[in-house]
Amino acid sequence: MTVQIKKVSTRKELKIFARFANRLYKGSPYYVPSMPFDDLNTFDPQTNGAYDFSEAEFYLAYRDGEVVGRVAAIINHKANEAWKVKQVRFGWIDFIDDINVSSALLEAVAEFGRSHGMTQIVGPLGFTDFDPEGMLVDGYDKVSTMALIYNHPYYPEHLKKLGYGKETGWMEFRLTLPQTPPEQHARLAGLVQERYNLKLVKKTRRQIMKENYGQKVFQLINQTYCKLYGFSILSEKQIDQYVSTYLTFVDAKMLTFVENEEGELIAAGLSIPSLAGALQKSRGELFPFGWWHMLKTMFLKKPDTVELLLIGVRPDYQNRGVNSLIVVDLINTYREMGFKYAETNACLETNVKIHAMWEYFEKEQHKRRWVFGKEL
């Protein structure tokens, strides 16, 4: 049957695009629904600061009048300039198990790239590292997280058949939280704190907003992550956007900051209770009762699992054991709050520094994901 690709051109079509994956995975015990209203803000040039240096188009695949797939085509000019590449990204890609559908979607992205002078297609990637990225290639029987992509096992098989190869990969770990911080981390934390005159800092949500700690955190992320695969430096507009997204609703007890003797922020750790169960119950929608499931998970009846959103250490303080200060504080906090497990989210296979943090934990490496690529 003929597959028709249509570029999204109306708000109604964009809403269909945003909700397609939730419909495709309805009833899956492992898929964690996205929140369409949040995705729509990401897709909107008026609310997403990445459009200041990016171009994007969105496509729906139809067969016999029914939507059977979706994909976004994105060119991040800032990232391309930083990494000296000419890449078009494919993101938010979902499709039924029909290679004619996946092929047609990816060809639409490739043609968008060619028309803008690109020489390579890569993905799944979003506008930035704070969008869903990486296609699951192992761990299909594990519950996903709020921040990461879940996909059927046939997805990577389609890409391989279409000539795509691995560009880079991530691993994910599930940690069993100890009753007390690992001895090695606790000992190192004390030594580091004394040697470099560092102090752990806790802030209320009001203090975080009043003292611009959100901006400080994401400026730190710019410094920390700038050399990681595909990262593009966040603009002030993007930083404000992510502060509003991440730091206005999190439990401040689960945020750890480290300052040096000059009062500069040199490290931070951000985490949240796992929202997987709440999102599954709400099916990704805030109304009529989705907001209650989210609120209850965040502040009332927490799950047994915490998601580690990010840990960052300023480059001039890396390799000094500063991360141990964060680990010790967070482990103590998690135990007080009743958490038993932690999801690390995605760690680049080549990021030996982050892997070393989990060396002394009981852990399971339970998922892998890849970015695929092909020359145009």
C-alpha cells in the first residue's frame, strides 16, 4: 500500500504529531508517555529558544488515510559549526512495523537535509541534549524514564536494513541505593572538601529562583557538557526556558550544589522521583486527573526509584573527586526520603568519568541506546 508523507502545516496536524507515539504504544507496560503539551512547546518557535539557531520541519506518514508514522527534521546550525559537520537530525521518530513507512519518513528528512546543503543524516536527536535522543537497542523489557526514548525492537532493525550505522552509544544503569554512602566516596568527599575549601549548599525553591541558581546551574552545564557528543552551548533564552521547565517544580531537597571559597558554583546534582508510573496512569495528559498523579508522585507518595537527571562538575575541578561530595549528599537524602533505587539515565559509553562514579554501587547495566547515521 502507498505511503504518503505530509509536512505538518497546521496546529491540528502538530497536535496529531505530538500524540502519535502515545497512541502507538497504548497499553505497553514499558513505554512512558510523553506530555504532548510539553512537546508542543518544544516544537513552537515562539517558546523554544533553539529556533534562534535551528531549522525544523515535521512530517506525518499516512497509509489509507491513517497516520502510521512521524518524524522531525532538524538542523542545529550552532552544533554543526561547533563540531564542524553538516548534519541533519531526525528526531521524534515513530512508525508501525513497515519498512516502507520508516524508509519514507527518513527520506523526507534526508531530502530536507540535502536541500540545505547537509551531507549526513543522524538520529534520533532533538534540538539539544535536553530533548529525547538515542534509539533503544537493548532493554526493551525495562520500564523507560520520563526523559528518554522507548521504542519497539523493530526500530533499529529497520535502520540497519536502510543502511544506517552506529554513530555513538549510551548505557543506562539501575543502582541499588546503599544504606550509607560507599566508604570510598565518603572518605574522598571529606578529603576534597577540606583540601579545596568547598562547601555543600542546599537552597529552598524560593532561594533558587531569587538568587538565579537555575541560570548558574545551566551555565555550569554549558561548561561541563560542551565536549560531549553533539552538544550545543545553551543560549540565555534556552537557559531561562530550561529553568522554567526543570527547576520550578522539583523538590529542592533533591538538588545539591557545591561552591568554592569564592562562592562560585562549581558542581551540581539534580534528581527527581521517577515519574514513569504517574505518566503511565495519566497517559501523558494533565487533564482531567494527570496533574494529580504528577503532584502525588513529586510531593506526597513517592515511588521507590529516583531519576538522576544530571550531575555536573566545572572542568577545572574535574578529576579531583568533587563528584563524591554530591554522591554522599544525595545518597543520604535519598535514604531519608525512602528511595531504594536510582536510574542513571543515559551515559555516553565513552564517558569514563561518569561510569567511575558508579563503581562502588550494586548496579545493573540494563539498557543501551544508539544514535544512527548515514552519508547523504
